[in-house]
Amino acid sequence: MQMANLADADVSEEDKIKVMLNQSTYDTMNYNKKFGNVLPANYTCYRCGNTGHHIRNCPTSGDKNFEAPLRIKKSTGIPRSFMVEVDDPNIKGAMLTNCGRYAIPAIDAEAYAIGKKEKPPFVPQEKPKSIEAEEDPVPDELLCLICHDLLSDAVVIPCCGNSYCDDCIRTTLLDSEDHVCPTCSQSNVSPDTLIANKFLRQVN
């Protein structure tokens, strides 16, 4: 069935596909048998660089000592102003220009000229001394007797006159059923009787 315009034909999509396959000269079943072993005249083996055979049939495939020829890429798409000509094609990054000369990208040329900066030999650095060790120790008078940290909102308990953090001593008294002082064990010490230690608050 030959049709000039399949789009206008009043047939199903399956029939259109069958007509297209029948009209096509491409034989999907026998293509590899007919043309699989025929190589173009300008085909070059990617492994050895010679013509007349495919890379999978290259005679050097089993030769471990074989060194593949140097492959030079073409500088297609790179402006000449971005390239620097070189004489040695073995230079890393060398490309073949459309003039038949070798060149490398300008950015690579600058990198090769500068070279890698030599890193200094590894020298173990001394561990910095602890800042806390250099500072003078905090006097005991400025430390809370409960949390042993620097007094925060210092208050004086009236029973024994010791100073605590306001939050520490209030929590301790409220957690105790008899409101016992943690230092002198005096009972019935109300948190409302705590007195702000204005002197220590100014020091902190």
C-alpha cells in the first residue's frame, strides 16, 4: 500500500506505521549482516591509529606493552585569543589548531609558567595555652557555694551570712521541706528573707 501523505490517510495509526516500515529502505533485521563488517574508507582505529580494522578487532588488543599513539584534540570552538602556541605537542593540554599548529589554552599556559607552589615541610604547631590557665583564679568569695560558679545576682542568707546565686539558694530552699540552709542547716529559712549582696553584684 503506497500513500503520498500518511497524515491525511483515513487509516489507523498501526496501518500508518506498517506502511512507513514497508516504504523504508532501512532493513532493521539484516543491517548488521550487510554493513556490520564494512568500515568507511577514512575510519581509523581508535587504539592503534591505523586503518582497515575496527577497534574491537585491533591486532594490538592483547599486547600489554603496546603504547597508544598520542592523540591531539582539535581546538574547535576556542578563540585564538584564548590560545598560546607551543612547539611541543607532548605538553599537557596541547591542541591542534585549524592552522596546523599546536597550542594550549592561555589559562593553562599561565598555570604552567607559575608552577605549583612548594608547600613548606610539615611543622607541628604548638597547642595554644589554655586561656583559663593564663587568667588569675577566681577568689572563693565570688563563687557560689551551691553551683561553684561565679555568683549571679548574689544574695546573702540571714542565718549564716553566706552568699549564693539568687536562683541557686531559692531553688535549694524550696526543694527542702523544712527550708533548710545548705551551709549551716538552719531550718525554716524563708526565701523572702534573702538580702541582695550589693557589693558582690557590683564586683561581678
